[in-house]
Amino acid sequence: MIQDARVLQPEFIPKEVAHRDAEVNHLSRALDPLTDGDPAETPLLLGPSGTGKTCIARFTVDRLREAMLEVQHQYVNCWQDYTRFRLLYRLLDGIGQTLDVHRRSTPKDELLDRLHAYDGKPYVVILDEVDQLESTDVLYDLHRIRGVHPILIANRERDLFSQLDDRVRSRLQSSVRIRFDKYGVDELVAILSDRVHWGLDEDVVDEACLRYIADAAAGDARVSIGILRAAAREAQGHGLDHIPMDIVEEAVPEGKSELKRKDLEKLTPHQRTVYEIIAESEEVSPGTLYDEYRERVDDPKTKRTVRNYCSKLEQYNLIRAEGQKRGRRYRLAPRAPDPSN
């Protein structure tokens, strides 16, 4: 049944994208100056998780590479490479300049100097989850490097800008904002239909099942693809030649839980501590959360940083935030309902 399992992974970049033409065109226009040898504008892609920001950024850069041979590129997930050293190392790795870099002994300034010395092809770098950077000063550094052209991706503009110092904020104020809204049910059905066409046998799942998945995903393409993957895996495991509705229904909580596990694995050590404190409590106030967090870590971050952690956890549906200011409370997000109950 499953002909190409890669297609059922959320990070798969299709050759065609559905329902994001306006966003693709907007980003393409921001990068167009590169084709004439001029600096690109700095695009800032904003929107909730699962709205196609990463897919569109990588898809558009691939199109640029088809039109323009003289271009380098690199993708960096700042949730994984969140320190200044890790980010600079990944950027140097994209241009093959890390062979003699020692992770423990090479100074960060030396990495930056190497990037400043770069005089090759235009270098387009996608910085995904850019609001996860431990220090956003590195964004100021990148804006000063000739030939490096960043594409920035974040969930919420206010969360990103609240972490910036005045120098970086002034640089990013002129960024090209490209906003992504949640998908509608019909749009998710079209996305899922493409994944079925590219990755599964023909006619293995009907539109009613895809519509059920799309409705359960609540506008999040990552969730919808995860449910489809879980359903296809389950049907194939039972030796079926199609995916029936009862298996689709059972796959909804499984697909959501699998995605949640992956998101939990991405958390930094400090974010993991914050999540664990919330998980251990029925609900917890910001003050109590911060006090407990300080007790558990050796180098606690500021209250503002912990608030940003909570905002990120909320955006990925790992926790819920209720109330305002002094009445604010955090609790775990509810589990996906089991349709068999």
C-alpha cells in the first residue's frame, strides 16, 4: 500500500504545493534581486504550526536554485541549533568550511570571521523556529555579512520581537512579512490527496476519509499528514488493500500522539524542565512555575524567557494557558479523544 514512505513525513518537500500560491509569489519577489546580483530582502514567515511555512520556504529556495545556478543554500532548525556556536557552525557547514573546526575549542568569533570572509555564491539560509535562538544577537551579525541572505521563520511576531535588542529590532522592522493562516478543510483534503497520489497505491482511501482526517486536524497540515501516516501504517499492518473509515478514526489519537512525542523530543533542556513542572501540576501560576524552575536548573533564564518558553509550548499544543496576568494558569493540553470510547 505504501509506495513511498517519505511522502508521508511532514518534512517532505513536494514538487508542487497546494493553496499557497500567494505566499510562494511573495517570497519569490523578496528573493528575486539575487538573480540580478543584488541583495535579497529579508523575509519573515509568520503563522501557527502546521501552516506550511517551512515547506514553502524550502520549496521556494529550490525553485530559486532551478532558475539560478550560482546560489548556495542551507536549512537550519534553530530549535536544534539554538546556540550561537551551533548556528554559525551549521552555516559554515553549508559552504564546506567546518573541516578544521573543533566544537569545544574553536572560538565563536572565529566562526563569525570565516562567514565574514565568505566571498562565494549568494548564500540563502533558512532559519526555522528563529525565536528559539538562545541569543538573537547572531541575527545582527548575519545582517552585516555580505552575501548571506536569511529567511526567518517564526510562529508569532510579538514573541520574536520581545527577545530582540534595539539593534536587531531596527534591522528586522523592514523585513518583508509573509503571514500564513491555518488551512481550511478543503485545503487540507487537497494536500492529503496529493500525498496519497505520490506515496500510496491508487484508490486506497476515499474522500470521506480524507475529509474526516482534515476536520480532525483543525487546520494543521502536520497533524493531518500524521493521521494519514498512522492510518496507512495500520491498514498495511492488517494486510488490507485500502484504508477503511474505522481505521482512520482509530488513527486520529495515534497520529496526534506521535506528533506530540516528536515535539517533546525537540525541547531544549530548559524547556523540558518547564514542561515537566507543568505536567506534574494540575495547574500552576507563572510565579510558582518560575520559582520551581529556578530550583531545578543551575543557570536559570529570565522570567521573560520562561514566558516565551510557555508561549512556544502553547503554540505546539503541549500546554494550555488560561487567564491573564496574575490570574494566568498553565496546564497540560488535553489528550486527543479516543473515538473508540
